[in-house]
Amino acid sequence: MVRAARKHGRVVQTGQWQRSDPHWQDAVAFIHSGKLGRIRTVKVWAYMTWKKTLPVQPDGPVPSRGRLRHVARSGQAQAIQPQPVSLQDFRYFWDYAGGLMSDWGVHLLDYALLGMKADLPKAVYTAGGKFAYPGDAMETPDTLLASYVYDEFTISWDHACGIKDGPYGREHGPGIPGRERNTCA
């Protein structure tokens, strides 16, 4: 992309489109105002009921007119017809994407990072696997927890395919569990 932009004298911008939405800007400004007090943990989640099981199918040669112009777009991936049969399924195969976390997580975690003025964490811990659809064709985890540890707070990511109604009755989003209370002795 960089070479093509230079070659054709174009300006290319990448980024998180949602940062320009006024309601997110207002939410971040409110967090930065300090009115919530000290924030110790931020939870970010995506519980997706629309991801159904993907049947296992044999790989095969790429058709001359591939649906995604597979060979041109696959980079280091093998020149085979990918198992995904829908344009939405690519995200569940390591050769093409990193699963729900690198798809939805990129956007949703960005809100938390922006709100907390966070950069790189001190440590990251993850656990998960294929627990919802263990026998389907998907390679990436359908269930995953990740904790990002900073000096004064944590950010957690939680995704689960096939589960509905996450925190606050929402299937996805960021949230702050509650304000600090000085009730501990």
C-alpha cells in the first residue's frame, strides 16, 4: 500500500473509523474528566450469536475466477481454495485473519485504550480455545479471555461465539464495572 501510494502520488490514511463518532468522543471526554474516579478495570467483550458452526470441507484448487481473487490476496497463505465458503468466514482461519479478537477486538479494545490513555501493557495473559464448536472447520478460538496489565489498571477482553447477552445486556462493547469504593479495611 505504501509503495502504491507513493507511486501514484496519493495520500492513504488508516485508523479506527469509530474514533470520529461523536458519542465515543463524548464518552472518552467524560472518562478523561475524572468524574468516574479512579478506574481499575475496563471490560471489553464480544458475544456473537451470528457465528454458526462451519462444516469441515476438503481444500481444493483455486478456481480460475475465485470469489476473493484468492491467489492475489492470500500473501503467504497456500494457493488452495480456502475452506471458508462465505465472505464472512475468512476471519476464522489463521492464514487470513486472527479470529474474533483481531476482527471485533481491534475496534472494541481501541475504545478502552483511548479512554484509558493506554499504550503497551506490562503483561498480557490469555486463555481460550474451541469450546463452542470444537468439531467445526474454524481454526481460531471461539472462546477467549485476555488480560492486559498496566501499572494502575487492567483491561480485559472476553469473546464467545454462540453466547448472547453480555454485560449490561449487550452482545458487545466496552464497560467500566463500577467505581472504586473505600470499603476495604
